[in-house]
Amino acid sequence: MSIFAIADLHLSLAPDVDKPMDIYGPRWFNHVERLEKNWREMITDDDTVIVAGDISWALKLEDAKYDLDWVASLPGHKVIYKGNHDLWWNGITKLNKMYDTITFVQNDCFVAEDFVLCGTRGWLTPDNDEFKEPDEKVYRRELMRMQSALEAGKKYIAQSGADAEMLGILHFPPVSKTASFSGFQQLFEDYGIKRVLYGHIHSEDAFKNAIKGVHHNVKYDCISLDYLNCKPILIERSPK
């Protein structure tokens, strides 16, 4: 029983959704087929897979269902967080009634094996050159959502006495420039998070400049599908 993670599936399997990803370069060629092959080779029904946002290009749930059905059919229990392109996401209670093999998470934590998953979508951080005044409100709201998830995780560990590691999950990167510092990073430090997973970024330049490795005692990993070459990564506990 293992934990895997990936983000940015960018599926468009509905007949009325035309969004081919191969226009974005060779890392996206046949990405659905490659992802399914790797997924089925690596993951069993006893495993858990974190999917950190941007699942479907669909605008409506009725179209996104084609993509969600495909995800549900893959091995393992999928724990899904919202991405900025998941515009079909509407009503967490409704979503969580749809599938036995998918849990949609928002403003809460999810316990899987000896991990407590604490995440939110995130947003542009103030150090981003494109950060504007309207982004401030969304950024602050996402900080509160992340804190709610971390508080839920902290409460679970305190009440259960579990020897569990809290894992931070974002769709957006926690900071736009590696040398900067954001409110998300402060939260991770405050709650003793040792590892954070995020997606959202694409292109060779973005991968090169993204925050990766250990910063302020927290290890950051990019899990965008194209960065991982369509291969979910295995998540192991951090050294004590």
C-alpha cells in the first residue's frame, strides 16, 4: 500500500471538449495513453494517488464526467484537489457522492496510510510579476483554506495519536521565485510540514526556475504531468 502523486492531467475526453495537448510540445504527445500505461504498471487498487488539480478542461460537470470516469477506472484510490482550470468543480458534497474510488478534498485533510494530506488550490503569490490587486483577495482566501486543512490534519494527529506525517499539497507553486518567500511557506514552517507537492507550471524554463529541493527545512517537489513525463511519483516518508 503506497502513496503516489501527479498533477495536471488536462483531460478532454468529452465529445464536445476539443483541447489537444500535443500543441504544447513533445512532453504532451499521447499523454493520456502514456499516463494510463504507466499508472497501470505502477499502481494497484491498494494504493492511493494524489491528483493535485487541473483534471479536466471541461467547463461543466456533465462534460468533466467523461474525464472523471476515466480517472475513476484507474487502479488505486484517487484523492483530488482543485486546479485553476477545474471550472466544472461545483459542490464538494455532490462530487463526493459520484465515485467510490475518488475523494474530492477541500478545506479539510485526508488520511492515507501514515500520511495526512493537507492541501488547497493555491494562487499566484505576491512575488509573481503578474500579481495584481484582485489577486490579493484570492491569495488570502487560499491561505485560509490551507490553514484550515493543516488545522484539520493537526487535530487528527492529536486526537488519534497516529504516527503520521502531514504532507502539503498545492496546485499552484508555493512561491513564484525561488529566492522569495510566501505565506504558504510560512504556514508550512509553522505546522512542521517537511514535504510539499505542487503542479501548475509547464515549459522547460518554468521547470528550471521553479522551487525544488529543500528550502527553509521544507522539501518541495513539482509533480506536473509533463515534468514527470506522465509517470506518477512514489511518496515516501521524510527522514525523522
